[in-house]
Amino acid sequence: MDRFSQRCSQRFSSHFFQMVLLLLLHCHIAWADGEGDNDPTKVRRVPRLGIVVSDADETALKTGLSELKSLLDKLSQSAHEKKLLIPDIEVYYRAVKDNLEHQEFFTQKDVKKAFELLETGKQRAIGLLTPWQMQTGLVVRGFRSKLDGTVQPYGLVIPENYRHGGEKEFRLDVWFHGRGETLSETNFIDQRTKNAGYYQPKDTIVLHPYGRYSNAFKFAGEVDVLEAIEHVRSQYRIDDDRVSVRGFSMGGAACWQFATLYSDRWFAANPGAGFSETPEFLKSFQKEKLKPYDWEEKLWRWYDADDNVLNLFHAPTIAYSGENDIQKQAADVMEKALAKEGISLVHVIGPKMGHRIDAASQKIIESRMGSLAKAGNEVFPTTVRKLTHTLKYNRQYWLTVDSLEQHWEPSRVEAKVKENVVSVKSGGVTAMTFEMNPGFAPFDLTRPVTVRIDGQQIQAPHALSDRSWKYSVHRSGDRWVPGQKENNGLVKKHGLQGPIDDALMSSFLMVLPTGAAINEAVGKWTKSEQLRAIAQWRQHFRGHARIKNDIDITATDIAKHNLILWGDPKSNAIIKKILNELPLAWTAGSVKVGSKSFSAKDHAPIMIYPNPLNPEKYIVINSGFTYREYAYLNNARQVPMLPDWAIVDILSKPEPNESIYRFAGIPKAADFFDENWSVKE
């Protein structure tokens, strides 16, 4: 088919698709997030394929991109201060370039927006615009992500009374957007120049993170939010004691997650609708029949807010639901979970409202949020409560959980300070540190501190003259003893605890094999999974994975990145080099983890482990993020699908009741490593 015929065919298909979509919307037929998305054999593309851009528009866009790229190249040669502003310009270039190359303009209006973005980028680059870092109102900014080095956009609402160079610090509200399957970078940036959102509180900067598209601000989306907050802090005067998290719909789900996982950071949380956990929401909203593996149920605890609800003891929470909204279920679940901890949830309900926030409820919420902002975050709570299932989220004010009995099981600590006594109750925790910064230790400096922990009493040192105090304890047998736990080998610790998806939440590098595969089936499978992971990182997490061949890996790469290793011991030089130091035996005949052994002709391993070449970083064998296309159809499905390791059948057809669509192969064995990164038997 010639190019003209192909374009005509594509245009017809695209036009027909759009007409059908409009008809569906007109008839109020649910397109996303419904029972129609429960068939794993019919998974629609997310985001959908956009329109075909005309030859004339494509040529003009490419010309504009070339002009903006030249300006960016000139800026890269300029003074350091100007270089720091490159991400604020490059976000316009990358948005248009990526959306053009990947057919992500969904209507002709999107093409028009792209031209506007290019013009704004060029005007920023040549200084025709008022410096955007000085502007008030709606402002688009960008930062360079540590994950993959790509620039990522975010939006701001800057109050009119903000003055560059002033002294007043401003409250910061982080607003999480709802699900938007067509929320490309172009559409997000355009939206952030035209729509201030539900709330614009007085004397408040509102941050609208992109969150790397439509993933409920999980994984790379979670990191995007944290990096955006830090970038805002570096550019504007933010009162660190008055930062809140807020959101609606998918953004409400994100708010529940951030409120429970990082509860000591916020003066308030204001979730609306969304979902607060995985299984019950999918059953009630999606009408899905779940058949999880045991490790999947454990991994739901990563983002399920009801499992982490105790932490809301430190995050004042105002929930909102429409009376008639099916997603009221989220706050109802949290209300019950909080009640079990003795906490009564403030739940504002919009009378007769569906999936939106009514004006009267907005006023009630803003009044309460304003009062909470006056109080601000707790500076030094005398009672600290922490519940975690993983060392990834191990801090709460002056308490740090250093090690656990078993990852993905509930671990709780309650610590109270009264006079010179720290009273602690714990469960599932094997080491912890108390650290009070200078000026905050509330002890009599002339007397020692007593730590009473789980029925034991330990005499600890005095607080220091600057009123700081730091003390660690760990379990030895059935007793608590002073000091940090000595570890002579590998241990799970904060930032190095797994599971597989965690490796893609810090800087990572995809390492491609250059040798021949161990056999044809493994070679074909690893190649397919490698290409899929790279493509899906761009499509779903809106970045570009760093890629390098195995024979080109340097000491700097090993020092800076988690290494995502594709291939096998024969095809990938790095896998071959480290294989003997992994809990994995892989030959031409078999693949074995612990006592689990399978034929290497039709099985392959998937694994995360501390890198033997740099134990402060991970290696991953043959996996990107572990959930797949079926999970894109509902954000509650976007959870880790594999634990620390698995052996999968890469050839056999699944049984009728097997959920192969969720995995890279049929899992034949899978588990978490223990707290010493050893295989559980």
C-alpha cells in the first residue's frame, strides 16, 4: 500500500473511531473503567492511537521542533544560571516531539495546541516572554527526572501577591489530577495554562504534578510527585510546615496513598472519590472476579491505604464523596478502617452529587483546610505511630524503622516521650532508631534517657548540649539491646528491599545482550520482553529508558544506576560475570532458585537482587515494571505483579483459569527473599 493510500485508510479508521466514540459518550455508555474492561483477551490500547496528522502540519511541526532544538542547543552552551532553566523550555519540545512521533494527538485541536506549545517554547528560549519564574497565575515548569533523565512537566498556580525576592513563605497544596487516557504531555501543558482547578486558596501555591500520565501516581508517578515538590521548593519560598495533598477521582486515590505512606510531611490530606484499596474496589466498581497469587495479595499492601491507615494519626484528613457516586466506596472503606484504630473520619458528602464536588461542599472543605493550615504540621509530636509493610517507607518524624521480621507483613511501632522516658510498643520490627534534631529533644540534659520497649528497660545516654538525641536499638534473640545491628552480609534495608518494581523508582539503565542466547526460545522471549519494557516505559510512564549494550557498561554506570539486565548467562556479559554471586543457577539444561528447578529450554528467571558489583544498587533480570497492559484499563489494577523472584514458563499455553495476561509467562515458582536476601525454603 502506498503512503497516500495508507494515510487515507488511517484517516478513515480514525474518523470512524472518533464518530463511534462520540456516539458512545452521547448515549452515556461507559468507555473506560467498567465491566467491558474485564476481558483479558480484548485489551484496548491506552492511550488510544491518535489521529493522523496532515502532511502539511507534520512538516510545520518538524520545522518548529528543529528551530526550538537549535535554541536549546545554544542555551546548553550558556552560563550555568541559564542552563538551569533548560527543563522549563525542553518540556515544550519533548511534549510535541513525543506526541507527534507516537501518534498521540487525539483531535485536530491537539495539533493546534502543539503549535502553541512550540511558540511558547521558542519565546522562552529567546527571552521574549516575561521570565516565567517571576510570573504569577498559571505557570508551567519542568525538571529533569533522576529515573531516566527525561524532562517532566508540572503546573503551578502562583498567587498574585507572591513576590520574587520577598521573604514571606507560602503554603503549598499538591493537587493530583484524575484519570485521563488522552492526557498527553501536550494536553497536560495546555490544560495547566487554562484551568486553575477546583481550589485556589489564598496565599497558597498549588502544584499540579503530571505524575507521568495516568497511573494513579504510583511507581514512576510517585517519584514524579516527590521530585516536582523538591523542584518547587528550590524555586519558590515554601513553608515546609504547610504542605498538603489533595485530589479527586484517580487523584483522590493518589491522595490516600501519599497521606498514608508519607503522613509526617503534610499538614492535611483531602482525598475525594477515587479508590483506597485494590480488591474491594475492583469487586464493587469493576465487578471483577479476582484470583490472585498469595504474593500478589501481599503486594497490594504497598499502595492499599486501608492497610496503612494507622499513619493517618499524623495526617489530618478531610474526605469528600458525592452522595450518589459509586466511588464513595473509597472513603467508606477508610472510615471503617480508621474506626478500628479509634479515629473518626471527617467525611464531607455532597448531597445528591455524582462524581464531582459541589460548591457548598467546597466551602466546607476550604474552611476546614484553612484552619488546619493555620495550625500547620506537627513540629515535634510527643507520640509517634508508624505502620509499614516495607522498609521503603520506614520513617515517621523522629522514628526510623531499620529492619523488619518479614517484609510485606504488618509492622507497627508506637513511641511516646514523657519527661526523660521514651516508651515503645512494637510488633514485626527488629531494629529502630530514634533521632531528634538539634533543639527538639525535650529531655532534661542533666539526666540520662530511659527507653522502655516491649516490657524491657534500657538506659540510654543523655541528650546533647544542642538538645539533640540519637539512639538505636535492635533485637537479639527475644531481647532488645542497644546499638545498630551488625550485619556481615546482605540485608534488606531502606532503598534496597525490593520487590522488582522498586528498581525502576530510582535511576536505572537497560542493559542489552550482544551475544547469542542460551537457546532459541529464551532468546526470542528475552528479546520480546526487552522491547516491550522499553516501549511500555515510554507509553505508560512517559519517559525514555536509558539503554546500553552489555559490553559497554562502565564503572560509572555500575555506580550510578540500577542495572536492568536482559538475556541470559550466555548472551549477556554482565549476567555471566555476576551469576555465581546470585541465588540463581542457570545453565543450558536448567534454571534453579533454591530447591525450585525447571528446564531451561522453556523456562526463564525474573529477579531483583543487590548488584554484586555495587551492593548499594539493584540488578534486575528480565523485567521492566511488572504489571501489563490489562492493568492499564483500571488504575486500581496497577500494582506489583511479581515479588522478588520468579521462574516462568515461556512456551506453554495457559490453562483456562490461569491469568497469563498478567505476567511475562506462566509463574511456576515465585517468592520474596528473606531479610538477608536469601531464598526461603
